[in-house]
Amino acid sequence: MKKVIEKNKRYDIIKMIGKKGSGGVRSYLLIFGGTFICALGINTFFVPSNIVAGGVSGLGIIVQSLSGFPLGLFVLLVNVPLIFSGFKLIGGSFGAKTIVGTFALSLFLELTKNTIHITDNLILCSLFGGALSGLGLGILFLSGATSGGTDVFAKLLGKYFSFLDVQKWLFVIDFIIIALGGFTFKNYELSLYGVLALFACVYMIDFILAGANFAKIVFIISKEHEKIACAVIKNLNRGVTGIYSKGIYSGNDTLMLMCIVKRLEVSRLKKIAKEIDPKSFIILTQAREVAGEGFKKYPE
């Protein structure tokens, strides 16, 4: 069994090296795809309706409506100082991907500013604008990047005013921006629609990231536990943990296997166990989030 594990580790290293280049390309494709979808949602639904759903883009909608200053350029001019402040005061955790995401969002906000006006219904604009923005940001987060913006400002406030954590500071900032939108446009109902849009956006982000982190915990009870463990390690490249257990009815000591797999690997794991031991007992339960070797950790 040790030989199988050592061989599998060597295979994992070779596979990781082979995919290093393509993984980088995939990340940047996600960045451009996510920022494009986000920009499309903002320009198609938020801008025509003057719905401010928080964030730097919300401030940009207010400024563009009052002065005609381009939304994309405003977002860029505000985000760049925030990001460099974050580098200086918090540390270099933002990375090149966040810089690319910031510039890409600003670019696509300009390229999509003449999109077709679909509806004047404010509820539809709130829901679909929030959903599209959340979909785009969720995809962006999958690449390991962010779009800069108020989340950087919230981290800065959290560092120096720690009586509120970053999430609460982000809520306060977005609330102020949404309220400012209602005050600017002399229509406080727009603030309510902004809150609705924000909830739709956050829900969609959580939905995307939860789907990416989706995994199953599988427990297998079998007399052939060693053969099954070796087969899972060899064929699925997944680690297996043995849990000592005792059957109350039989009184026999045994080893129950525990393995965490991705959604598409569940059927393969069940097939492996049943081919080795048709009488194997398999229990599946959902893992809300998995972080560690073999599973990518996405930003919260």
C-alpha cells in the first residue's frame, strides 16, 4: 500500500507541473469572463434605472448621472489608489490577478455602456442586475482575484478600527453608498431597490462559490477495506482515512474508510467499492466546504 501511495504522489507532482501553464491561462479567462458579466449587469440594469447597490460602481453611477463622468474611468481612478494602499498597509495579498481584474472591470464598463435597454421595471432591474453582477463576481473570485473596490477600503478600516470586523465595515460602507444614491436622486425607494440588488448579488456569489467548493464525504464499511483504499488512492488520486470502529451486532473490530471527493467523482468511487466488495456499505453526506490538498480554497 505504501508503494501505491508513493507512486501516486509522484504522479500528482508530474500532473501538477504539466497543468501549471494551462491553469494560469484558465484563471485569466475567468477574470475576463467574470468582469465582463459583472459590467454587463451594471450597465444593462443598474445604470439606466439609477439603482445604486453599493461598491465603487455604485458611487460611479451617482457621479456619472450628475456630471457625465465615465463610469469605467471613475471605477479605475478610485480602485487604483485603494489597491496600492492595500499593498502598502495590509500586504501584498491582492496579487497581480486583482490588478488585472480591476483594469478589466473598468474596460468592460466602458465597452458595454451602450447595451440594449431591456426594462424599466425596477424590481426586475434590481434582481437581474444583482444576479448578473453576483455571477460575474463569483466567477472572478473563482480565479483567486477580486475587483478591488470597497472590500479593500473595508480591510483598511478593519485594520485601524478593529471594533468592527471587515464584513461589518463592508456592510456600513455599502449602506452609506446605497443611502447616498437615494438622497442624490431624490427617490428613497431607489435605496430599497439597491438593498434588494445587493442581496441578489451576495446570494449569487455564495451560490457560485458553494458550487465550486461542493464535495461529498464518503464512509465505506467493508471487509476488503485495504483493497478499496488502495484502489481509491490509485484511480481517484484521493486520500483515504481509516477509522477504527466496532460492529455492535457482529462484535467485530473493523476499519471504516473515510474519503472526501468532488461531485463528479462520487459515482467512480461507488463503482470501485462495489467492484471489489459488492456487499460494502457506503454512506454519503455533503461537505459544505473543503480546504486542503486536492481541493482549492476560494476567497470568502
